Amino acid sequence: MPDSPLINLCVGAASINLALGFRLKNRLECLAQGFAFLYNNLRICSNNSREALYNVARGYQHVGLVTLAASYYDKVLAVYEKEYQMPKLPNGDPNVAEERKPINCDLRKEASHSLHLIYKHSEAFDLARQVLKDHCTF
């Protein structure tokens, strides 16, 4: 069970929420354990999993470490381009589309919206507008 991504995610999120409570004496230890579980989830899901990177970013944003959250949201947006499945061309090589991973969940809009809110809250309005323009418009 320690190698289950779902268990690591649930325990990590619960530990972070518990650490933010008011009745806990060892908040920092609980917070460190929560992020250890989230990083274990990231390791299990291969270090370039969009979902695991997004969960770490959400954890950092929930705690208030927005600089670290922004860097992980950027990683989510960068990984999206690598995992996007290319369509097969009628006269092209049929194995081209199989070289990339299939899309399991698209977190690009969620990550870009959260990154937009971080930039907007820090009064970097041009960066916030650019993130929405690059990742949320068609």
C-alpha cells in the first residue's frame, strides 16, 4: 500500500489540512509529513505526471507558499505540451501518434486559472493576463 498513488495523495492532503488546524501542537512536522506524501505520490507517478505536479502545486498554494506553487503550475503547463497526443496523418507514419502518452486528464485550464489568481493577487496583472491568453483561449 505505500506505493499506491491514491493513498499517498489522500494522506498528504489530509496531513496538510490537519496542519492548518488550530489545535495541533506539531504543525510543522505534520506539514512536512503531508508534503512528503505528496512528493512520494509524485515519485510513484513518474516525476512528469501532470496530476501529481498539480497536486503538489495546490498543496503549496493552500499553505500560502505561492512562489513554489507558481513554479509547479508552470511545470504542469510545460508537461501538457509534451503529453498532448498528436493526430494521425492519413499519409504519414502510423506510429507517430503512439510515441506520446495519451491524455488522461487535462489540467491545463485549472493550472492556468490558479496561476492567474496567484499573479493577480500579487498585482502582476500583465503576467496574469498573459497566462490566460496563452492557455485559456482558443
